[in-house]
Amino acid sequence: MADILPAEAARWERLERRARLTCLCFGYGEIRTPLVEPTELFTRSIGEDTDIVEKEMFTFTDAGDKSLTLRPEGTAGVVRAYLERNIGARRQLAKLFYLGPMFRREKPQAGRRRQFHQFGTEALGSSNPALDAETIDLMVSYVRGLGLENCRLAVNSVGCRKCRPAYIETLTRYLKERESDFCADCRKRIKRNPLRVLDCKVPDCGQLVESAPRIADTLCPGCADDFEAVKAYLRSISLEFTVSPLLVRGLDYYTGTVFELYSPDLGAQDALGAGGRYDNLVEDLGGEPTGAVGFSIGMERVLMLLEGKEIPEVEKNERKPSIFLTGLGDEAFKMNFILLARLRRKGYPAGIDYLGRSLKAQMRQANRQNADIVFIRGGDEIDKGGVQLKYMSTGGEKFVADKDIMEILENEPPPVKDSE
């Protein structure tokens, strides 16, 4: 663990301000969960056979003989709060972010001490693949906002509870044929949790799994379709990626899309941030079936990449108008999603409906989010290549072509509602 002294704290503060600004543009609100949680929360969510639970947690018994653990990651605590505080009431999409320390009793390495810090987001309440793409876009936008361009994105799908058993059976046969060549930890994983072998950081094990079966060959139609949709959304907003067929995450709660952002400048331990979808976790912890997706970034590793560089200061401009994009049908949604990314990259707080609700319900959501402007895209607007722009404070409307939207926003700013 390490102290953060005043000169360093100023750099940390800039990282955190950038995170908050990015989350504002994407419509995420901050949540602060306790550093200590019941141990059972992590064994149930992360998985008893994971390295984190088996080797790395700081666990102790309190005076009341209750087992407690310093949080090793952020998602489990956020989901616990989501359930206990009924955050998802009335079928609302909860978009949350956190900043803070995590604790793992692992061998200290570059950019990862036993107390380390993460910035992460969680979006709970939708299984829409576009939300996966938004999560990835937020992560990449944060890093790019800090001036870090030499980062690469890898994506994969780890399937679901329907299709994963067939893959695990095939993978286990492959691993058992080579069992004696794996490290001691992997030999245990083959028996208890074969997927974890794919995540082993021992170089020899990494070489052995290069020829392992690919999960893409056993994905069910639903998982395959969702993964194709995620890739299509990423392409539509010009985010480059590679498909990494052996990419899995070290936590058991992941399902479907997983992703990792890495930097060659970090050396052998090149992961900068990662995440994925976890559609079973809310239900596993006692809630209703709930689609969810999130990511986390290691702040110490970000600082490593920024060593010797000036961290860009957050621009202190006046608040830009907030925008909500509404539409009818899949084509309108896809066109709006592309526009959504353009708006956010220009610093406009912007949102969209991921729950497939009616236009009337989308307008209610825009009101709840105190939007200054609503873009409405129906069949006529699709044909004309634009949107109906509505100023929420005055009720005034006009048609604007897609190519003219940015110019209108910059040169004809609307009255901005007072923030609550």
C-alpha cells in the first residue's frame, strides 16, 4: 500500500474530475459504497473458485463473529446497493459510477498494489447490446480524454448458462489431455473451473491454451446475435477493436460480451481496464432477472502511462445543454445511437432509451432527466435525414438535418434549465 502525497494528489484530482465529466456526458450518477462488505457477498458473486476469493481477499472476523472483507472490486457492492435501496424501481435503467480504493492480497506488481484505486461504471436494467457498446465507448472516451491514444480494445463473448456448459465440456477434454504441462494452479482449475485456465498469466500456460477450442463455436443463437450486434454498434461509432477468442474475465459473474482495454506501453501486465455483461448477478443475489454491464479502470496504471506528461485539465466551460434522443423503431434507434456518440464526444450530456419504450414514455424519461433539448426521429425524419428538435423550456420545435445539428447547437444555444 502507498501514501498519496500533496504533489501526487493534484494529479489524482485531475483524473477524478475527468472521470466525473465523462460520466456526466453519458448520464451516469456517482455511487459510494462501503469499503467493507459481508464476505458472503463476494464469494457468491465473484465465485469461490476464483483467485480473488481463494487467495487475494483481506477477510477478518469482527467482534460479533461476523466475517467481513475489504472490497476487492466494485461491482458486487453496487449490485448489493441496487437491491437494498430499490434503485431499479419502476423499470428504470440505473446508470452508476464509482471512484475509490479496492484491496487484494496479491503479489504487488507494476500499477497494482494491495490497495489500488478504480474508476468504474455499472448500468443495470437492460440487456440491449447497444448498452454494451455505450459502456465501451465511455471507457475509451475517458482514456482518450487524458491524451492516451496508444490503447487497444479486445472483445469476446463468454456465452451464457445455456451454451457455456457445452463449451466447458469441450475445453475440459482439451485441457486434461495436456494437464501435466500446466502450472499447479491451472491443474486445480481444470477440475474446478476450467474457464479460469484461459485467464492464467503464466507464459507457458498461455502458450498451451493458444490452440484451445473457441467458445465462439458453441455460442447459442441469442449470444451469437448479441455479440454480432455489439460489434456492429462499435463499428457504427468508429471504435476499432479486435476479437480475442480466448479473452475471459477472472470473475464468475460475467456472461455474454466481455472486453479489455490494454496498452503496449505497460509491458507484460498490459491491461488498463476491462469489463463485460453480467446478466445473472442481480438474480443470483436475490433480485429479479436483470440485464447489466460495466467496466473498471485501474487508476494507478493510468498514472503509469501519464508519467512525465501533463494531465489535461478539465475545461471550465459553461454547462452545455443536455439532450435526449427519442425515436420509433430499430432504424431510428441505430441512427440516434450514432448521433449520441457524436454529441458526447463534443461534450454534450446526452441520453437515449435502452428499454424499447413508447415515444410517450421516452418523452417522460427526457422530462425526468431534465433535458434541455429532445431530438425526435420517426419515419418522416428518417426519410428526410434529420430530427425534430424540441426545446423543452419553451415547447418550440423545428426540423434539423443531421448534417446541421452540431452547427445549430453551437450557434443557436437554447435556454438551459436550472440544475436541481
